[in-house]
Amino acid sequence: MKKQGWIAVLGALVICLGYFIPGADSIWWFIGAVIAFGLYLLFWWIQFYGVTQLEQGKMLFEKFSYEISSQQILMKLNPREGMPLKWDQIKSASIGKDHFVLFVNKAQLIYWPFKIFNTENERKFIASILRNKGLVKEQK
């Protein structure tokens, strides 16, 4: 929503401009803009809610263990099941005051709170990889 919310606002403003068409000055333009904005929010809510209900999306909400190297992230459900994720599959990342967020695509992200790391050096290692790969956008 942070990255695409401007689309909804722009769409609502364009609809509101209909009020200024000569002979079409009606409050319904503003009501239509509010309805359009509400439908946009409903669309995205359905998208994210639907992912949680699909069998394919269940793995997004599993607890993983991670093996992180400068080549890839190995996401493991258990010692025998896992999935490699290459760093080039990560679109961007951000470092907050107590977390890392890796954005895989518009609907998938990996959230790592600092408390999952055993030492400060592990956090520094991840931060250096993110900076070296050009993925990080720091947040204050």
C-alpha cells in the first residue's frame, strides 16, 4: 500500500475533477471518488486475505530457520525441507531500528526482527550483505 497508495488517491482526485465539468457540478462526483477509493482498498484487502486462505500461501506463514550466506538465503522448514532464495530475487530491503525487511515482490516479504539473531556480528553481517548488494533503504 505504501508503494501504490498514490494510485488510489490520484484516481479519486481525477473522479473529483468531474465536478468542475460545466453542467455536471454534482456532489455525486465526490461520492463516486469515495466509493472508488473504498473499492481499491477492498480489492487489496481481498488479495492479501486470499493469500492466507490458499494452500499455496500457507508456506508464507510458516516458521523458518535460515542459513544466510553472501550467495543465497536458505529457508528451511526442517532439516530435510528447504528452499534457496538467491539474493537477486530480493527486490529491495530496509533496515529499521529493530528489524530487517526484505521485499521479494509486491505481496511477499521476509521480516527478520533483530531478536532472532544470536549476536550483534550476525546483524552486522546481514546489514553489510544488504548494503553490498545495493538492496537497503534505511529507515530511522
